[in-house]
Amino acid sequence: MSSSELSAEDLYENAPCGYLSTTPDGRIVRVNATFLRWTGYANADLVGVKRFQDLLTAGGRIYHQTHYAPLLRLQGSVREIAADIVTADGRRLPVLVNSVQLTDDQGEPRLVRTTVFDATERRAYERELLAAREGLRNVSLTLQHSLMGPPPPDDPRFEIAALYRPAEAQLEVGGDWYDTFELPDGKVGIVVGDVVGRGLSAAAAMGQLRSAVRALALTGLGPAAVIRYLDTFVDGIEATQYATLAYAEVDPDTGAVTVIAAGHLPPVLFSPPRVFMEGRSTPLGVIAAKLPRTEASFTLEPGDGFVLYTDGLVERRTENIEIGIGRVVAVLEDRPDASPEDFAAATLEPGAADDDVCVLVFRRRMPNR
């Protein structure tokens, strides 16, 4: 091996950043020594064994599935994605990730090259800035609630409860929101969404999306068409791009529900308690031929209901997202006759939250109840 080849190899292995090469599904095929030093893994622990997304936190894996991977397929690259790598000893390493997708002669994905930068100092600086702005937590919360829309419709045929809880360290408006409204044909529109980012841009995006959903829904388009029009809407408003939402239309007389989840977590149904996985597709503005905007349906018997929520309800740093969703199902199993208000409150774990939480519960009333 020539001296130039040795130098190139040394530069790769000991670069001031981590390098990984993966297959299109994330399987690691090569990793440099810098990444191994940072994370404490051995080469044999990762190459041919782990996928890149397996090294992320629970929230990072969700973001990888709903945003990172679709954007990489769509654009061929992603830049400066903030994430946390879980190291071999369980620590969280803040990083910035850049990935480029390489294709073969037919244009099919062949390899993904990823560069990882240590963002520990940047994360500490951001925390200092947030702490300095602590006097802003109450103003933000007031603004957040003002963007949630009016109270749910009051109707003897059904009950609706909606709860919002900010993150412990929230000093700006978060991205979680919900809305409920009556439609001209007698149905009820129910939506829960999550806008990327915080601050005034997130607040503006929330307000614009809420207004857009209402305006489109009131035309009688139906959930799938509403989402397709929102794909065009968000294309012109940067702050609303890559937002996720779940939108349902309910006929209170028949119990028929039509629902679609655009990059959002699936609804949880009451009877029997279960997760409804149909009608799911990519976040707003992310078009994927393999995941078209299709709606799904189910029927609520009297007394039945369903739950829409944001990831702050079910995501925890140390566990898989399925465990968090399982907790919601377990609450339904333990409290089958609870009112929507009691059930929504029961899903919120005591203590401070790491992320914003929105919970919206719909229940069809029993006759003469």
C-alpha cells in the first residue's frame, strides 16, 4: 500500500468526525475509528449487526422513520439533522448528521454515506440560552392555548376531552396542537398535529395549519383529500413543512369514522383497546409513491371511542415507542368506563414532561346516558 493510500486511510479512520456507510435500509457496512471512540462500540458490534437507526433514542427512531428516511429517499441527501446517539454504556451523545444517498446506474439506492459531528458543546450552549430566557415559560403557554381553537362542540351524542401539557423546560411556543369542529353534513372534525420547531414561526405555522384544515374540511372533501391539498399548502410556507397530523371525521349518528395519519402516530381505539394502524402515510409535503394519501375507516358502537395524541405522550428516552403506546392501551383496559376527561388525565404520567403533550379523546355516548 502506498504512502498516499495510508494517509487517506488514516484520514478516514481518525477524522475529527464520525463516518458511517450503510445499506439503504440502514444496515452498517463500514464505520471509522472516530465514531467507535466516541460511542464506545467495537467494529464487530456494529458492522453487519446494527442499523444506523438502532443507535438512536426512541424519539430519534421515530424521526428517522417519519422524516429522515423519507427525505433522504426524496432528496438524495439530508443535512444538519440533530439527533442523540445512544452509546455502548447508555449515554446520549448529541450529534449533527449529514447523509448522502448513492445510486446505481438504474437510479436505485445503493449506499448511504453519513457524517456525524459531535454537538455536545452546541447543546450545552443552547441550554444556557434557554435558561437565560426562563422569564418567558408563562407568556408562551398562554399563546399556545390561544392557538388551540375554541372548546369542543357540545353535543348529547358524544363526549370530547382535550388536554395540553407543555414540556418542563418549555420557554417558547411548542409545535403540538389540536382542534375540533362541526361540519356542515353533521359530522365532527377532529385533528391533532405537530409542527416542527418552536417559537413564533411554530406559532404562525400552527395557526395557519389549523385554519387551513378547517377551511378545507368545511368543503366536504374528506380526510384524504384534505391532506392532499395540505401537501400543496405547506409547499409555499416553510414553517409548516414536514408537520404531521392525524385527522378524523366522525358521524355521531352511525359511529362511522374516517381517519388519515400523515406522518403521525396511530389512533388508539377503545373497544377492544388496540392500535389502529391503517390510513398512515408520510408527513405533510413529503410525497412518496409507495405511501399514497389513503384514508381508513372504523365504526364506533355506543360507548366506544378513540384517542389521538402527540409523541410526547408515548415517547421516553430509555424505551421503545411501542412500549409507550402500550401504556395508553393499558389505561383503556384498566378504565373501560372512564369519561374522556378522566381517561385523558390518566394517560399523563405524574411529574414533569420532557416534551409537549396533546391528548384528544372522542367517545360516542350510550343511549339515554
